[in-house]
Amino acid sequence: MTPKHILIVEDERPIREMIAFGLKRAGFEVREAEDSRSARSALADRRPDLMLVDWMLPDTSGLELTRSLKRERETRDLPIIMLTARAAEADKVAGLDGGADDYLTKPFSPRELLARVNALLRRASGQDEGEEVARGALLLDRAGHRVNSSGRPVVMGPTEYRLLEFFMLHPDRVYSREQLLDRVWGGNVYVEERTIDVHIRRLRKALEDFDCDQYIQTVRGAGYRFSVRVDA
């Protein structure tokens, strides 16, 4: 099996080398970049399977680099983990809203980083879930494009189905309207961000009779998430 290729974008050499050592020992192929410019050069040479991006880079910030990559067709699906010492909730929201798929606060252990990397690679390749996905009282049949709750069919439109499928595959994670447009509708379709709210309402309406509408949660100022924990 060809090893997965990871690009580390980190300006502090000791941290970069420590991360690279752990990933290489775990069987990954690793390349390193010290700033956004060298990261762009590495991307032009070869697209990695995943990127680790430090927030504070000496030229363009890692957050701006991530935002720009998520806007481009060739890299918008590239899994990115943001690495940063900024631990405030507002910073985490900004990082995730900027397009990062995960957020890891320094200092972190090599084991935690490796676990995050492996989990994100599984999600990106669709290996995390089979043909059926169960979350709370909902069962989603991906092959048949059907949703059931306690053996009863949940009727919804095709857009609401795609939205629910995406949410159920990525639970407990906040997504902004812009991110949902990119992930569910795709970058080649023009849809206003507020259209998301309409489909969210329709999805909640479809789930209401099954007491599952509370799974679709609004996070004020950030976006939406799917969680079976009502207190999430």
C-alpha cells in the first residue's frame, strides 16, 4: 500500500522536525514547508493527502492560507488540521470557519496528533462509515438514499437528504453556511448562503415527527452542527 503523504507547514523547525519524525515512524510520507510560500510551491509539485498548518506563519498566516486553499477547486477537499497555541473558543471557531477540518492546540502529544491525522484521513476517504450510518434514533441507508427512525421512513427532499447525510458523517462539528455550501452543494453551483437556512428548516420539519429535529443545532455566530447530545 502506498503511504499517505502529509505536508507540514510550520515555521518553528524543532516543532516541524518533531512532527515529521513521529509521522514518518507511523509510516507516512512527509514533506515540510516553513511558510505559506514554500507550502504553495510544495502543493504545485505534488498534492498531499493531508496538510498540517500552523496558524502563525512568517508571511501569510496559516488561517489565510487555509481559506485560500478551500476556495480553490483543486484543493478545497484537501483535509487540513490547524495547529496553534491559540486556545480561545473564538479562535477555534475562526479556524474551523476558515476551512480547517480539525483544530489542535499546542502543546499536543504525538499520539493525539497521530490519532487526529488517522481519523481525518478515514473521514476524507469515506472509510469511517459503511453503507448504513446510525446516529441517535436515525438510520441512514446511503446505498438506498433512505432515512428511517424506529423502522419508520423519514420523508425529505433530495437536498435535505444530502445535508443530513453530510451532518451524520461529520457529527459534533460546527460548519458555517459557506462550508456547507462547498461540501453539500459544491463550488460550481451558485446558491446564496441564506438558502442554507431554508433547507435547515425543511430538514428539521422532516425530523420533527420523530423527535429528532433537535439533532440539527444552531451555533450562534458560527453555523450549524449535528449532535445527538441535546446539551451539546
